[in-house]
Amino acid sequence: MAMPATPSNITAVIPSALASIVQISLPITNRGTLPIAAHWAGAARIGAIIGHADLMLGEAVGAVLAAHTEAGSGLFRGIRHAAGWEESEVVRNSHSNPPQHLYAEPAFREGLAALTRQGMVFEAWHYHRQIAELTDLARAFPETTIVHDHFGGPLGIGPYKGKRHEIFEQWKTDITALAQCPNVVAKLGGFAMAINGFGWHKGERPLTSDELVAAQWPWYEHCIEQFGVECCMFESNYPVDKVSISYNVLWNAFKKMTASFSAGEKESLFRATAMGVYGLTPI
């Protein structure tokens, strides 16, 4: 009989699980024996951790999640398992090398069920043609809190170059359907990557907040209208978006987008939604 995987022997039973667990363990101890949740005067504090676990392990991923929880010193909240797949060789698939229809794979769904039983969050990152597949997954797992990252990855390179309007129209339809799932929350940002096709990373000068607002507000507006502010949160996606826009300029763009919003609506987008989803405590 095969040895069952447990938090203590997980790296022996499932060796590939070691890499993702170590990424949490190292920063926990980067100040000697103090836990990362400890407070140092003037220092930033990590309030929660989203890691990675291979949900294609099926039921066995439960032990990986338990090991993450142990290594995370009370900060571990869930995982992201990237699903980005595209047939064009110009578009690089996600680092997890997913199959074409990851969300429909029986092993993946078994792993997601294990994640759900532990009360953890699933962050979904994929490309725009896969949004409908996530909607099907969300409907099948209504008890799972799912965070939809980066607008669902609208592509603008390779076969999608010059087709932004066409993509936007289909994307709006897909987002409207996804937003009907009460267990899905939209993380708004991560839309300044090279794959999005705006070409800002090749610009002769840095992008301004006004330029970002002019180019992307319709995408933000549609998500906010469909999900509601209580199910939306702004994100920076740093350091990936650094190739196109600075951190301060990005957040200034968010402020400009919401200039006419009420104080309560801003509270949700900038703070409260994230606090609730990730179980954060006030600083």
C-alpha cells in the first residue's frame, strides 16, 4: 500500500510539492526566528499568503495544503493554479504547463474539492477565452471562494493583435455570466503586461495615470457594474506590471477612476473586499 501523504512526509511522498512550500517557509524565517506576522517598527507587514499547489494531484493535494498552512504561521489563505493555455506559439502558456481545459479535468476538480474542504481561496488566472470555463467551474463549486485575476487575461498579441474591440465585446458577455456566480470576486488590475498588447513596455517615456484610465476604464467599469463594488478589489500585480507603469502611477489611476464614487464604494474597492476575502486584520 502506498504511503499516505501528510504534512510531515509530504516532500517524500510527493517530491514536487517541496518547491512551493519552501517559497513560503523562507520568508517566514528571514528575520531569524521571528514569525513574519510579527511587527517591526516602520516595517511593512505581510497579512496573508496565497501560494501554489498542484490541484492536479487530486485528493493528495490536501496534504500539500496542510504543509503550506504549517509553514505559513497562520498566514496561508489559499492558492493560485494558473490555467492560461493558448494554441498560438506567440502566447506563452502558464508556468504550470496546464492542459487545454484544466478546469474540466477530473483530477483538478478533485483537488479543488480538497481545497474547498479546508476553507481556502482559489485564485484563477487564465486567458480571456477560458472565462466561460471558469464560470462552469464556479457553478460546480458554489462553496469555493474564487478570485478572478487580471480581468481573465485579455490577450493582445499574436493572433489577437489589433482585435481589442472584438475581444472586448465577447469578454463583456463572458464577464456578465461569471459575475452571476456569488462565490466569485474580481481582482482588478494586472492588465499592463506585455501579453495584453498595449505596448506600453516599449514606450519612450513612462505611462501616465491619465493614459491608463483612458485606455482601460471601460474594462474596469464593466467589472464593477457586473460584480458590484462589494465583490471587486484593486490590485497592483507587481512586479510584473512594472514593465509598463510605476506603482504610484497605477494607484493614482485607480483614484482617478473612482473620483466620483462614494466613500463606501471606495472603501470596498481599495480595502474592504480584500480584507474579507483574505481574512486580513486591520493594521
